[in-house]
Amino acid sequence: MYKTLLLTTFLIFCLNIQAQYRRHHEYKTVVVEPRDAEIYVNNELLGKGSCNVSFSGREKVLLTFKCTGYETASYSLLRSNLEQTVTYRLEQDEAFFNSEEGKDAAQYVNKWVPIVPRSDFSEDDVWRRMISIITNAGFALEKIDKTSGWIRTFPSVKSYKTSDVRTTLEVRPDYSTGEKNQFKVRLYFEKRQKNTEEEGWVKYNRLLNDYKNVIPDLINSLGGGM
């Protein structure tokens, strides 16, 4: 009777250990800093800050973390990972803190903006002012065609800790008004993660602080404000 009781107790203990082992491998607790970061599991939003991730028979899951002001990051979490609680920390997005959104960004970023020079400015006056403002902003000119009124700069790349942002400025004639000597200008921003291929560039809808005055300066100078 006593031996039977001991055997039964031992079997119950083993079963409990096996159950805990299975539970240990069926889910893991994921914690991310900052704590308001969104946690996506296989591209499905699961929670913020921390959550239990179930493997449901899978050997790994794809974790993606997103948070304003931080770089989006993705990791594969393996079921075989020995840690029950896995902690991740996101890198701060330096480009975010060196740029802005809002009214100016919505007005100037990645959009064609009309420039209406003063009627008493000659073609040479307009051209000279445009070139001066563009080069003083730090852009290098790739293409200049005075006859057609076309200016394009080389991409200017700002390098940050975890990403790069490149900016291109382009001026073209604006024929939509039917008037002569009318132009439109565009600042085009793209961003990519560090050490990614050329095709890693994607459109970036924030206005870098270094270039926030370029379009207003062009409008004011050519419109007679300077």
C-alpha cells in the first residue's frame, strides 16, 4: 500500500513536470522597451509592451515591434529559446527627432509646390536666385537646363545611427497656369535602414530640419519677399 502510494505520487510529479515543460515550450512572454511599443506576431497586432506569445505547434514566430520615435524592428523568436521571458529594446529613430511633421511637412514634403516669380524679374534674375538658394542649402547640382527651366540635385544623404535619409530637390517649369516663367519645386525624401541594399529606400513623409526653409526661401525670394 505504501509503495503504491509512493509510485502514484511519483507519477503525478512526473506528469506535472511534463505539463509544465510543454507549457514552457508552447508560449513565451515577450517584453519590449519602450513599453508603449506595439507587438505584432506574424504581422498580427497582439498587444503593447508585453504579451504571451503562443507557438501553437510552430517552431518559430515572427515578432515585429513598432513605436513612434523608434526604429521598427523584426525578429524570429524560436520555440527552442531557453528563456521563458524574452526582452527586446528598440533603437531610437534619430531621423525622427531631426525632422518634423504637421502643416509645413504636409505642404512641402514630396509634393510639387508652385513658385510665381515677380513679373519685373528677368529670366536671369530668377535663375540666379534659384541656384543661389539651392546651393546655399547644401545641395550639389546634378542637372541644370536654363533653356527648359529644369534643375535637379544629386541626392543629399543624412546618415543617422540606425538609418539614412536622402533628399533630392527638383525644379521644373509649371505650364499649368499658361503663364511664362512659372515654376514648381519638389523636395523628395526617402529613408532606409542602415546597411540595406539600394532598393531598401522607401518614401519618407517627414521634413528634415536641415531643409525646412528651402521652399519658403525660394517662394519669398522669387516672389519679392527678399
